[in-house]
Amino acid sequence: NAGVTQTPKFRILKIGQSMTLQCTQDMNHNYMYWYRQDPGMGLKLIYYSVGAGITDKGEVPNGYNVSRSTTEDFPLRLELAAPSQTSVYFCASGWGASEAFFGQGTRLTVV
Amino acid sequence: EDQVTQSPEALRLQEGESSSLNCSYTVSGLRGLFWYRQDPGKGPEFLFTLYSAGEEKEKERLKATLTKKESFLHITAPKPEDSATYLCAVQARTGNQFYFGTGTSLTVIP
């Protein structure tokens, strides 16, 4: 059972480039989340989804976009990458009113 | 505003030296409080969920408790393999978000 799978694990982007972080879960969870984790700042919610076709903003959505066309997949799109987007990104899934299960993270550096 | 504060930021213990980590929270109606463990370079790993004041959960050397304002993660006779960052998160009844604290970095010295 794979759980939550994120790709890639590491990426270096140049300022102004775009990329998509992939997230897939095989637990049939309805809720999916994207967080970023910066040193000393804790996990901050970027976007979340309560089901296919439904997405909503979290605390720090600027500079990001998401889509949820299937239950399993929840990609995060970065347009026009900026140094402030250097971070570790975590995808998670769950049933909503219960614990969330996290992927292993994507470490992104924007230079 | 929903908020989570964890203390201490860092804790060093000798193997076998029991201690507690604190998570204080402010939330407009608690749906659940969650404890996670995070190892370096890995994603958070779920430990416990607590839903109401007075509730307790145990797993091996860890025991989590909950009051109306805070939660404690008690570590009894810790081992070096318990070294990790422990994260606390809350979820309000009125929303779908988890609010995370900044974590306590625990180091257990052999």
C-alpha cells in the first residue's frame, strides 16, 4: 500500500520558471491538502480539496494553483517561480474530520 | 484566530529520562487535536488523535492527554530512536483546515 506519493523529491527551478508538483493517494480519501514547511515556521496550508472538482484556498495560496479532476490526484502548479517559494512541500490526504496522512515531501529550491 | 503553540522548541534528554511536551491551542470549537512525529527529511507520521477534554491515548512510550486549553505528549523512559520533531495540530469544527504548531525537536542521548 503506497499511501501518498509525491514527485519529484527534489527540484531546482530558476526564477520565472513554472512546474507542477505531483501528488497521488491510493487510500480513496476525499480530502487532500498541500502544505509548505519552512524552517521555524511550521506547516502552512496552501490549498485543499474536499473532493474531485472542489478546491479551496488555505493560508498561503498566492503564487500557486491546484486542480482535482480525480479522487486520487491533486497536483500543485507553481507559475513564475520566486525565491520566496523555496521550501519543502508536503501533500496529505484524509477523511476530513480525522487524521491526515502525509507524503515524503518535495524539496524545491528557486534560484 | 485559531492558533497552536508548542513548547519547548527543543528538548535534550538522557535515555530513560521521562519528560513532557506541551501544545497549547486556541480554536473556535475543537473538532480534534493531532500529534505527529517527523523525522529529518521525511513527512509527518500520524501518532494520535484526541477529540475531547480528559481523553488519553497511549502508544509504546508515548501518552497524549488533552484539556480544554492544551495537550501534553508524555514520553516515558525515552530511547534514542524517539529522537524526532513532534508536531501538534488542531482542527476546528467550523473548518476543514489543520493548524500546525512549529514543533518540539527532541533529542535522546544514549
